[in-house]
Amino acid sequence: MIFFLGKDLLKDGLKTYFAKYKFKNTELKDFIAELAAAAKRAGMSIDFEAWSDSWLTKAGCASIKIDYDRDAASGVISNLKLVQTPYNIENTPENRLRR
């Protein structure tokens, strides 16, 4: 999460969350709301509901693939990209057999 938000924004969101909900019961939506408020104060627009839905409430791990271009003669790699895609539980062999 620190790589997604940055250290300062995460610290701000956590600080306000713990101060606001000290000695109280909370739900995920409360935490997400405080992170969204911290992002808004920092001038960022992040859809934390969509993020929490895909990262915290869905089963499975994301897939990471490396895409790159390589010069055939020299072997030098250029244009390196990590491509992340969400885990698709519907397309697993176990779920395909259930249909």
C-alpha cells in the first residue's frame, strides 16, 4: 500500500483514521474513507472503493507479466514493462468444471 499511495499520504490517512475511531468499532469502509480524504487533501483523485473491491474483497492473486523489447544483435533490453492483471477466479480450471 505504501508504494500505491506514498509514505506521507498513507501516514496522513492512518493518523486521521486512528484519531477519529479511537476506542470504536470500524468497518473497511471507514478506513477507505479516511484514505480517500487524505488523498483529497493531497490533491489526488483515487477511487479507493474500486481499489478495495479488487484488492481486498476478491480471491486470488494478481498476475504479473514482463513485456520487453530486445535487440536481436546486441541482446540489449529496452522498453521494459511490468504488466499486472487481476486474478480471474472465473477462468480457473476448478470453476470451469462447475459449469
